[in-house]
Amino acid sequence: MIEFAPDVPRWRQVAEVIRQRIKDGTYPPRTRVPSVLQLQEEFGIAGMTAHKVHRALRAEGLIYTEPGLGSYVSKDPA
């Protein structure tokens, strides 16, 4: 788990961690990113917070979701 800054929403902090992992190649294009449940477990956050992380990354075009399969890094993440 990370230590959260008190003045920044947790979903933003977790989204930044995942964003960095995408940019540094930890999660290459077309590979799965952690599920909502995995985010909850890794970061100790609530389900709604984890959903916000996914929504934010999708809105940025960094990930896409295949219903029933999971969320993946976009082919050409921004």
C-alpha cells in the first residue's frame, strides 16, 4: 500500500500510480491492468474509489474495458 497524501483524493493518487506504470512500461499496451478488486486489495481503497480510478483512466484514453474480460492498456496510450 502507498501512503496517501491527505489533501489529494485517493482515487487521483491511485490513478497517478497506474498512469505511471503505463508510461514506464510496467503495463505495456494491450495488457490487463488491475481490476477494481485488485485495486482495492493493493491500495486498501473502497470499491467506488477503484471504479473512479478506472473511469478516469478510460476518460484519458489510457485504458479500455472489454465487458466480462477486464480492462486493458490502450494500443497507443496518450
